[in-house]
Amino acid sequence: MKKIVLFLTIITALVFVGCDKEDFLDQPVQGKQTLDDFFSNAQNAENFINGIYRKINGESWWQVNFQRQINEMATDDNWAGNTEQPRPDIFGIAQYNVFPGSTYFNSFWESHYIGITRANIALDRIPGVEIDLEKKEQYLGEAKFIRAFFYFDLVRNFGGVPIVSSYNEILDPSINDKTRASVEDVYAFVEADLKEAIGSLPRKSEYAPTDLGRATKGAAQSLLAKVYLYQEKWDKAQTMAKTVMDSGEYALEPDFANLYKVGFAHGVESIFAVEFINNPTFSEVGGQFPITNGSRGDRGWGWGSPTSDLENAFLSEGDNIRLRSTIIKHGEPVFGDPEVSEFDGIPSENKSGRTNRKYYTPLADRPEPYARGQIPGQYIHLRLADVILIHAEAAYFNDDETSARNSMKLVRDRVGLDTNMSLSGTALRDAIWKERRLELALEQQRLYDIRRQKINGVPRIALILGPNGSFVKYNTEESTDPFETTNLKESQDSGALFDPNIHMLWPIPPEEIQLSRGNIKQNPGY
Amino acid sequence: MKQIILIILGVLSFSFTAEAQNIIEGTITDSQGQPIPGVNVIEKNTVNGVASDFDGNYTISTRNNAILVFSYIGYKTQEISVNSRSKIPVIMVTDNAKLDEVVVIGYGSVEKDKIATSIASIDGEEISKQVASNAAEALQGKAAGVQVLSSGGSPGASPRILVRGVTTILGNSSPLIVVDGVLQPSGTSLNAVNPQDISSMDILKDAAASAIYGSRASNGVILITTKRGKSGKPVVNFDFNYGVQGWDRIAVADAQEYISVINTRRINDGTAPLYNPEDYGAGTDWWNEVVEDFAPVVNANLRASGGSEKIKYGASVSFFDQQSNYNKGYYQRVTGRFNIDFELSDRVTLKQDISPRFESYENTPNLLFNTLRIDPLTPVYVSQSERVGRNEYSIFGLSENLVPNPVAQLARQFTENKFFGLFSNTQLNFKITPDITFTSQLGLNVTSLTWEVFNPEYFIGPNRQNEINNYTKNVTQNFDYVVNNTIAFDKTINKKHYLNLLGGILFDSENTNYLRGYADGLPSNTDQNLWQLDAAEGETIRASGNQGTQNILSGVFRTIYSYDRKYTINASVRVDQSSRFPKENRIGIFSSASFAWDVDSEDFFKSETVNNLRLKIGIGEVGNQNINRDGADFTIGSDDYVLGGQRVVSNFLGQFGNPNLKWETVKDKNFGFDLGVFNNELTLSAEYYIKTSEDLLNQVELPNYTGVPGTVAQNVGSVESKGIDIALGYNKKWNDFTLGLNLTVSSNESKAVELAPGNELILGQRRPTLGNRFVKITELGEVVGLFQGYKTDGIFQNQTELNSHTSENGKVVQPNAQVGDLRFVDQNGDGQLNDEDLVTLGNPFPDFFGGLNLNMQYKKIDLSMQWYGTFGNDVYNGNLEYIRAGTQNLNVLAGTTDVVWTPTNTDAKFPRLTELDRNGNYKNPSDLFIEDGSYLRLRNIQLGYNFDVKGFQKCRFYVSGQNLITITDYSGFDPEVQSGGIIDGLGVDFGRNPVSKTYLLGLNLTL
């Protein structure tokens, strides 16, 4: 018994000795900042805003950009192109044999919402940061602008989507029960954000040169004009577009060829653009498109080749200035690149032997190594010509044909094309639409435009695609294009499977339907 | 420092004087007259004691009327009164009354009949005989309830060990490894210990046994005891074996069959054929180009042991080398172990073990996948004329189907790993009184791993290129230590009451530290001497590094009480404080209790045949603190953006945290019996357990619209696992013939018994190929991780069948289907297929699994066999996503044209070939991919011959084969599929490197 007592005494002593161990047990995580400590100064707040911008084009080629490119392939402007590697998740969408589970839909959806949450966190935290009020106002305006941009990009691809409007919503368990908001509600949300952003954001001219690329009042107004246009709020669209045109902040780039030239990211015409630079210290600060879009004969991947149908559209207008700055053709010199006299478009590996000139980097501007994510240039989301054509289209539908013609003329004058000032009615409408196609060709607007533009209530896309669509008929019956009619690895009847009852929207990613336990419903037909 | 204070404290607490009055000597022998060294001789009720020397002699001074206690493991303890004698010879009698194994139980060891928990013990002989490179392989099928799953046939791959199934969702389900009392850092594999050094392995299966290890024990605990020296003349043992390993060839389509499949896919869709078969011959045989038929494996081991009365040593050094079945990839290991025992005084012993380990390895690429998928039309190399101006990494053919050329992958893979580890274990035992022992132990683990990767500059095609070569070097250093201070009381009172008490304070610290450098533009693509950061000339230089510490401070208490060898009670408590958790929920308390009743010791139980019958019951609780270290934190990530022509910093929320994270706990109940009949020739033990894992941690993917990046750590609910372990043994010796037969059978199934709000549905195994849909689902009340998808109902044979597959109101369910496509069942009859039509398709849990071990010896010849199998489990055969479909123009298995539907092959299993696949035959999860994964495999067979050579105690030559026979209906490459977490990965097959067949020759010499 004595021994047991002794034993217990020693145990007690051991426990006593082992007691004060706070140093041993306090081992905080090292090397990571936490959210609660992060918003402690102005610089961090600004860095966090920068993080929202990062999601506009995604970190790399696949999160967001490639879906935009696939969208172009699903129109009459682009083939899937790369016949060397016919991937069903790309070809399938381009040909309207749509695989809802495509990685690209999924990452596009996911990446946009990550961006929205970044904006929501900024809107939640930045009001509490000690910075001068003007800056704070600007940061909040930037967050609102980009959030609106994300929702607009979602609604025009998928239709009504769930709206998460604040960071606190995510912290509440009910976040799991969200359903899709209506298209109208999403647009209303976008409009509200943009109106607030317009009130908060500085003008382009008010920014320091080192801040160029941040959202501006003009960018918010331009986007709002486009949002109105998509909703056919013609009156508001016309007014808002006019506000931008009259702001004195922007002018058309005198030489069309300079729009996509290196160094013109924030040129006079640029309203909102993502800029790319070469800096090998940091991965993915440069562009992706010159590689993903580039010819396989020119160190590219060969995705998204311009169609002869698009080329014909330029030719029918005698529009050589924009044609040569939009399409490069196999065997021909590259406009603006004196070092290439005979372009290698590899028609054996490419449907049309054509490449997008807007995302082509002339040899002299190419960094070495010429690597994806390191190529200087820009991706222009909004530019003045777009806004002017929004104005023209809205004015036409507002029965203000004079303004419509005048605006269209502004755009055509720049590229030396005459404008028939007597055009009227549907002829004027068609001319404006065609002008939009030519001016903004391969800038990834086409799919949204032909989905929303209607003739007698029928969306134009249904007239262009589908078994009897004009584009399908042209390719299967009329085309004599030497490249497209020879390389049949990509089927000539691309677009024939288009069904207007299904394909006016893309499918909701099936993963999201499963993750939401069925609360998020699929679009009809998928 | 504290240990020293404690020792002094202990010393001061007791004053003792040895009254030397009489000197007694004698020799201790066994019943055959052989001297036994190391027998403990103690004057009863004192601390006075000695041990016999290696000639069995002892000398002790005692009082005249003293009683001497002679004890030695495996022999009956004797008490002899001195009665003024000066010479007392002693014959020790083997203790046959019980299976007198001593079992290691954590911070101590006791005889087997003193424990009431579930512990499986495996003798070192069994392990070293296995010629395995990894002790885990030797465990397979030996202990009921312990599952050893191969990690595939790559050199150095350490098998996964699952003790009674998986109790955790997240990745690490490997049991805690404890070597000679020292807890190894989390994630330690059994590669860390040379199998030839193992004296015994004890696996703590139930929580009643493992609760003493508290928060690190939720996956079970494996206690390893290494071999130590014995006094006596040196014994030298040398073991060497050499073998070759290879895979069974998997036959894929040649160029002609491939073209036929690809063209048929297009013709069936109405598009033009892609290839003209006349332009191609048989094409490239990728298997021949990539896979080496035989890869050598060498294992050599040298051991010496011996010692004097006061100092004993056991030392070994081993070498292991295994090459892969590709021309890249190997694993080499050199280990040493030096175990020394010092008897500093009658009361104090010191053990010092040192075990260094060097490993050198090159990662084995998992190229099987690409070798099978790449088309046979692509040449290995481009033509001579095209090679002009290309470097040696750029001369390879580019496949049109996006599969990287596997020969090119091999050519440009340069990885090098160097590992050094030093394990030191110091243990001081101080016998304060004959019954009370204080033990202080310091275990150190210092490891350093350096890996280097070089990526050469190459150009094979537009998206198969690396514009500039680059090099990465990563150095990870770990420093881990364990300090155990325990005090134990062990005494038998009045012959009937056995009491063993243990208390202790334990420190456990893991410290990790890494530094990584990356640079590009190395001056040479080929000169390996220039592949160092110092040589880099490129513009990109990146560095990263971090460190982390995780500590656990614990107190343990255990009591073992046994009455008259009839009733045994064990109880333990462990209190853990872990630095992984915030202060508020840092403490975990883990307790256990168990009870055993030896029915055969009862007076009323008299049986000639039954010599052992024991019933036991135990309950206990353990925890899992091994979770994502910063899972509670909302952390900030950083990235880049460009403004005004300059790179700017961009920050964002990198991880969404969960401040309410709790420990996972596992509670279990264990019921069992042990039965021995015919003098223990036949033994049977069976156990039934119910194990509940509570507050299971999972990395939950929230709906994407939340914008939460990645996954969030959450406690998602509770899973209840029920299982049975049965072990049946028959061991008998006739004159020249010995037979040992051991059969283990286990079953285990886990159900979700509680799911936390927001996690009512746990989805797992997202398949990008199937539209990022999840093929595994867990719902309340159901078995966890079931396969789900569409049920198929055969193949549409004609237009009538297509037209009649409608909803009640006539809506065609599969408008895009054609004859030859799969018919999916529209479960709710609404005329369309969507998520509401997904159903459960299979269960990855086997009905039972088990092993059969057979050992036979006839005169000088011995034969052993190990069979292992699982029965009644379903497998998701991911390979079927392409190998019968040509999806994305990937290659197919040979004979595919014969097994796909055509108008003339209408009872085919697989649907028609189609490129567009508008019906989604291969784009939807369905039972097409689910197969019965039952198999029976001859893991090991070994035939040995013992021969006599003068001067050697023992010489044995053996031949051995591993995985020679596999019986299965499974159509994948290897039914032994890797199981990831219980919910996500179990039963999912992705065509990793299959298990190799091995043929070995070996020699074992003892000097």
C-alpha cells in the first residue's frame, strides 16, 4: 500500500512538472496571412482589389479565356480549327453536340463566382480600412464594377444564375439552399452595381499612368450601355452610350491596326482592357491567346480559326483595312509583320488555314522564350467603337435612324469605308449588325450578338446555324474555300445540330447541380 | 533537464541499504542442461537482484533467510528459499500453461493473458522469412482485420495498411507506427524499418488497446520491437536474395484494328473515315517500346549480435535495390541498426539504439496509362530528315490524340531524391524498488530529403514543348522528438492478485522545414554537372520555403489487474493537448476499459481437449488530430496582375476556414473469444466490433456559386463501421513434418449514421471525363461511398425499341440515341434523363476479405504460401471510359471490334462505336463501368532447402515467387485497386502500374 501511495506521489510530481507548457503548445501557422489581419492598411486593400481583376480573364488560359474562345467557335466566325487534336469537349460545343460536363463551362462558372466572392469580401472589409475617403470610394467602385461584369458574363452565357450579394451570405448555412435567380433579377443586380460604380469611379484621365487598367467611370457607363442593349432597353442604351461618346475621355484609334498592337492596351480607344506584359519572374502575367489561337505552324495550338464566311463578309464590303488586321491566311504575308512573307497556317492540321490577326504577335515583338503566359499585348473588353455601335443599334431601334447612321459612319470612316447615308429600315439594321460583326470580329462578342439580335422574333443564330442555317448551307453547298473543303477532319456541316429550343444558353455545369443537391436546375434540353 | 530532476527526486525518495550477509552462486540451465543467460535473480521484496551471465552463472549476496526469485521470459518463475545454502543450481522449466507470449502494449509489455484488448502479434521470424522489402508486405493476411493494399508495382512503393477498415475520410489512413516505444512522425511508412531487424510486431486493433496513444491512434497502432543482442558468443547471420520483377503484357489494338475502330466511330456518325489502313502497317508497339520485361531486385542483410553480461549488442546493415519496369525509376536503400544494452548497475539499465537510413530513388513514372492510350499510328521518333535542328528530347513523334509520347516522357524525366534519416532511441530504466520502475526515454528522428527535378528544353509539337529548361531543388528537413517519462508498478500480491500500474508524461514534437529554389536557362540540356541553381542563366528565379511545428503534450495512466489468471481488467486514460488546435479545443481525453474472462482457468471447467477459452470485451475511444493544420484559418493567397504596364501584387482569399473544427474521434466496442484445443494445436479467435467515427473531417466542396476556392474542412458527420475478424490456426508437428495453417477472414462495412447540416449528401470521386460528375455518394443510413449513376437496360437493338423507350405520356427518353446505344433507365418516368435518375449501382466494400498462410516443413525442406483475396466488392473500372470506346481517339484493347455492338454482334456488352456519342454512352456515369472486383491472389510462395556446411549453424537456400497467380473475373489490369479515402476513393481503379510478378532466389547463412 505504501508503494502505491509513493507511486501516486511520483505521478503527481510528474504531472506538476509537465504542467506549464504553453510555449510548447502555442505553435501558430507560419508563412501565411489571415483574412482577419489582412485589411490593416491601404496597400493591402489595394492588393485585394487587384485580386478581383485577376479573375476577369482568369489566371491562365483555361479558367475563363478558353470558354470565350469556344464561344467564338460556336458562331459563324470561327471553326474549332485544330483538326490535329479533335477534342470532343471542344469540338462538341463548337458543333452543338454539347457535352454539358465540359471542363470549360465548369471552370468558367466556378472562376466567375470566385471573382464575385473576392469582390464581396472587398465590399465587406474595405469600408473598415483606414484610408482616405476618395481611395476607399474608388476601391468600392472597382469591386462593384467587376462584380457586375462577372454577373453579366454569367447571365449572357447561362441565363438566370444564383445571386450572392454579400460575403456574409456565404457564412450563413442557408447559402447551401440557393436557387437560380431570374434573368431579370440578375440584370437588375448588374444595373444597380454599375450605377453605383459610375458614381464612385474616377475618369480614365484622373488615374495616374501606373493605375491604367483600373475600372473607370467610362468603363462602367459603357458596360451599362451594353447591359441595356442586351435587354433591349434601347432608350437607356442609346443615352448611356452617348454619354460615353461625349465624355471626351475616348477617341477612335486613328489606325485600326494599332488597336491590338503591343503598347496600346490603354490607348485612346481602350475603355477597359486586361494588359499583358513579359516578365519571366512572374508566371502568367503575359497573354495566352497568341499561343492558344496561334497557328500550329507558328508555335501555336491552332484553336479557333477564322472562317472563310467571315472573310467573305469583309470582302463584300471591300473592307481590306480591317480584314488584314483580323485574318491571317496560309501562304500569304502577315500584315504588319515584315518578317513573315508567307504565313504557315498548316491547312493539313487546321480547318481553314487562317489565324486571328488580333491576337498575333509580330516576330519583332515576341519575347524569347516565346512562352504561353509571357506574351505582351492586351485583351480589350470594352472599346469606343463597340460603344458607338451600341449607340447606332440602340438608336435604330429607338427610331432615331439619323443618329444610327451617324454613329455607324464614325466607325466606317476610320477604316476608309463610305457609308450609304440613305440606308433605312431593315437595310440599316442589317448594315449596323454587319458593321458590328466586322469591327468586333474575333473579339468574342459574336455569339452573344447573334443570340440577342432577332429578325421577326427569331434569333439570328437560328437563321445562321441549324440544319438550314445560312452558315451551314454556305459550307455544305457553296463554299469553294481550298482549305476548308479539303480538311474534312472537322466536319463541314458544323452548326447543323444547333437547336433554338436548347442552345440559346449553355448548360449549367452538372457538377453544380450535384453540389447544390439539385437546387440549381438545368437549362431546358440539356 | 526535467528528466534528471525526476531521477534525482526518485533516488532521494528511497533510501535503501543492502545488508550483504551471504553469497550464493549457481548455474541456471534449461531442462536439457543448456545454460540460460540473462535470467533475473532477485531477492524477494528487495531491490537486490542480478542476472545470470552467458554461461548461466549467477552470484548474489543475500540474507540467510532470503527467498530468491528466478524469472525469465518463457519460463516459469520460481521462488527458492536460501536456507543458508551457498550453492543453488536452478533448472528453469518452460511455461506451457498459457500461450506465454509477451505482448507489447504501449509504454510497456505484459504476458498475453494479462491483456483483455484486441492485439494481433506477429513474430519477427514470420516477417523476415517473407523476403519482403517492406514489413507491411509481410503483414498481409497474417493478422485478421489488417488489410495490406499494394500501392502498385513501382519501386519503393509502400503498401497501405488499413486496420479494421478506414475510419477517416481524408487521405492519411495509415496507422501510427511506434518503434521500440518511440512514436514515429505522422505519415511514416514501414519503409523506415528494415524488416530483418524486426523482432515482433504488435497491432493494436481496438480502441481499448490503442487509447493509450490517444489522438494519434484512430487508424490503429503498429508497435515494432527490434531485435536486440543476447549475451553469449556472437551470432552472425547473412541473408541475400536476388530476383526479377515483371508485368503481364496488356494487349492493345495494333494499327489496323485501331484504324478500324476509329474509322467505324466516324462512319457510324456519317462522317468520312479518318485513316486509310493501307497507309499503315502494324504500327508502333508501345508496350515493347516502354516496358522492360524484367527489372532486378536485390536484398542483402548482415546481422551480428552477442555481448557480455553487462553489455549486449545487436547490429545489422542491409542493402536493398529495386529497379522499375521502365528505363527510369529505381529505389535504393541502405539501413543500419545498432542496438546496445548496458547494465549500468543492478538497478539501472540503459539502452541506446541508433539506426541510420539512406535512400536514393528516382520517381517511377506512372506510364502505363499513356502507354495503353497512345495510338499505334504515331511513330516513336520522327524521321531522320525531321530531326535536323532538334535536340535529343525533341526527336519524338507527336500523337494526334493528345497523349504524350511515353518514350519521350521517359527520355526527359530527370528526378533524383536523396534521403537521409537518423533514428536514435535512448532509454533509461531505473528500478526504484523491485516493483517500481522509472523509465525515461528520448527518441529522435532527424531526416533530410533533397529532391531535384530537371526539365530539359524540347519541342515535340505546339503544345508539347518546354521553351526553356529549368531546374528545381527542394530540401525538406524534419526534426522530431519524443520524450517519455513513465513510472510503472508491477507486482503479484498474494499469488492471486496481479497489478500493473503505469503513469507518465509524454512529449511529442514534429518540426518540418523546407526550402525550394527554381531557376531556368541552364547552360546545358545534357550535361548533368550543370544542372544546379548556381549554373542557371535564365531570367526566372523563384524561391519558396516555410516551416511548421506541431506538438503534443500528454499524460497517460493505465491499470491492469488480473485475479488468479481468471479475470483481467485493463483500463487506460490518455489526455492529449495538441498544438494543432486553438486553445479552446486543444484538449482531448481518451479512455478505455476492457475485461477478459479465462473460462478454462475456472475450477468448474474441466476439459481434456479445450486448453484455452477466453472471452473478452472492451470499449475505448481514440482521436485523430492529423488534419489540415490550418483548416480553421481564412488565409490570404497572392498572385500577380498587370496595371499601367507593371506587375502588381494581387491578393485574395486563398482558403476558406472553419473556426469550429473539432477533432475526429473514434469510439469502439470489441467483443471476442480465443479458443485453443488439442494442446493449442488448433486455435480460433473471433472478434466482433462496432466502431463509430464521430465528427469526421472532410474537405467539403461547397457549391461553386459560393465562390469559395477549393474545399473547406468540415466535421461532416458520423460513420459506424461494423466488422468481424476471425483467425483460425492449426499448428502441428509430427516426427519430420511440421504444418502450420493460418486462415484469417474479416469483413467490414461502414454506414453513415449522422450527417451534419449542409452535408446531407457527401459526394466523392469527381470524374472530369463524365462531365465532372461524382460517381460516389454517401447518404444517411446507407453504406458510405456507394457507386451511383444511371442504370442501363441493355442496348437498343432496333428502331422499335428506340421509339418505345418513352415516358408514360409518350415522351422519348433518349432522343439522341441510335440503334446500338445504351438504354438508360428513366427512373422517375418523366421522359428525360437527369440527376433525378441516378441510382446506387454498387458497393465497394467486400463481403469479406482474408488470407490463408500455409507453412510446411519436411526434414530439410520447407514450403510456405500466402493467399489473399477479397470477395463481393464492386469496382469502378475507370479504364472502361476509353478502352472499349476509343474516346478522344485513344487506343483500345485488342479485340475491341469483337465486343462492341454491331448489327451482326447484337449481344455485345459494349455499345456501338461512335465519335459524337450523342447518346452519352461514355459521357455519363453508369453501371457500364461497375464490375465485380473479387479476386484471389497467391501473394507469395517460397520453397526452402536447409543444408549443412561445416562451420555454419544454418544454411538455407530458397526460391520464391510473388503474385504469381491471380484468379478474378475483373476485366481491369489489376483488381487490387488502390483505395483512397473511405468515401472518395475506395474501389476506384485508374490503371496505375499493376502489381509485379516477382521471382526470387535467396540464401540464408548463420555463423
